[in-house]
Amino acid sequence: MFPTLPEKQPAVTAALAPLRRSKIGAGIYGNGGKRMLDLILVLIGGVVFLPLILILAALVRLDGSSAIYRQPRIGKNGRIFLLWKLRSMVPDADAALERYLASDAAARAEWDRSQKLRHDPRLTRIGATLRRYSLDELPQLWNVLMGDMSLVGPRPMMPSQRTLYPGTAYYDFRPGLTGLWQISARNDCSFADRASYDNLYAQEISLATDLRILACTVSVVLRGTGC
């Protein structure tokens, strides 16, 4: 049986249902094949994405601040690593967030529920575009190459969010550049609801599942649904 997902996302379960009958060596895949797939795709994709990252970094750098932002995240088995991103926010963004949430009760409620803001005032002009198309995430290919992350897995979680996560499946995997949450409930579920997607992924992990998620990610990114 599939775990219960938020009511708004029945299509996720339906889309993955055929994979229950077509898993390709989930045990072997999870214990080595998945990492091999990560390395092969990152090394091939680097030819295309490295020049793009350099161009975007130069554009971000035009405001005089660093182009790369590194932030602690929780990895597999609870290990802390530094996640790499193109900076999409103004300098001293954490302080700016606290000031904004203190002055806007509705924004505070939205943040407490999802740990995201649909209209985040901290975003720079170019940062809003990077976020919309998830281009700020591209430097995480380095995290994948180094073994901190995987191409597919749970959404990377900050240490301060550990107490908000009501599950354990997250800690069994390397966090993903993309995953079930990103291609389904991305902006429409609470932070706690992510555990349902991680539980489902833990049951369905296979080469077929990861390839299906990667293919769906392309469509999601092109629609520009990030925030």
C-alpha cells in the first residue's frame, strides 16, 4: 500500500503506481547503482551546466556581493554538509526575513507552515528569475559529485528544521537536487507533509523511479513554478 499523501496530490501516487510492478533491482540500485547514475549524469551534464553556472554567477555578482551562497543542511544519517547555491537574495537575508515576518502576521503563518514564502521580499531582481526556474540550485551538482547529495532524493533540510520534520525516511538517503516533493506539491503543502513524499520514495526507490522523477523535473522547471 502507498502511504497517505496530501489530498491535493493524488496524481503522484497514480503516476508511480506502475513502478511497483517494474522496479529494477531496487536493492542493488540503492546500494551502489544510484551513486553510479549520479556520477555519470553529473559528469556528462557538467559540460553543459558549468558554462551556464559561470555566466549566471557573473550576473549575480554584479550587485557587488558574492555569487555563491553556502548553507548548512542535513545529509544522510544526519551528517551536516554545506549546500551550494547561486545567491538569489539580498545580503543579510536572515535578518531581513525576521524583520519582515515580525511585521506581517500572514507571512509569518505562511512561513511557519511551509518554511517558504510565495512572495519573498528578500529576492533580488535576478534572484527571482533564478528561483522561478530553479537555476539557483545548479551549483548543487558539486554537492552531488562530492557525495553529499543525490540527483534524486528528499528536499535538503536545514538543521533548524529538524524538529519540524515528523519522520525518519529523510535520514536514509542523500538529499536530492530534485525529488517527489519538487515535482508534485512543491508550493502547496506544509513542511511536515514532505515526510509523506519521503516515505513514498523510500518504498519506491529504483532506477525506473529516479528516471521518471528526473524526466518530470524538466517539465516542472520549464513551467517556472519555483518560489
